[in-house]
Amino acid sequence: MPRENVIVDPGVGLRQTLEQNLEIVGALDEFKCLNQAHLVGRRDKSMIGLVLLTSGPPDQRLEGTAGPVAISIAKGADIVRRP
């Protein structure tokens, strides 16, 4: 497979603890050393609910999702996708 066809996905929100997810988001810029495009999946899931201290449904967590998305872009995420 050609290297330019590879995209790194650090897996934010995939079975990590809240602390692990926040650590991944905080370290996204470190993935740039791989010289590969990387993406972050926008998730309105439990991680956002924990940060917002809400048990509301995912569609009420948009504001809480915007922050991690903005940080991800600022730290060099090339792609942000919505699951």
C-alpha cells in the first residue's frame, strides 16, 4: 500500500478512560513526526458527557464536542470525521 494512502487514527473514544482520551487529544501534535495524515473522529459520546458532567443524550453535547475538535485541528489533525 502506498504510504500516501495511510491515515493515522489515534482512536480517541475507543475504550480508553477519560484520562487516556484527554492525554491522546493533548498529544496529537506528536503524531506529526510520523509524516502521515491523521484524523480525529468527532464523538458525542460518553467522554464528552463526562467532561460536561451531563447524562443528556449525545445530540445535546455539540458544544462539548466543538472544544476537542478545535484543539485537534490546532494540534495538526488533518481530518475530522463524524462517526
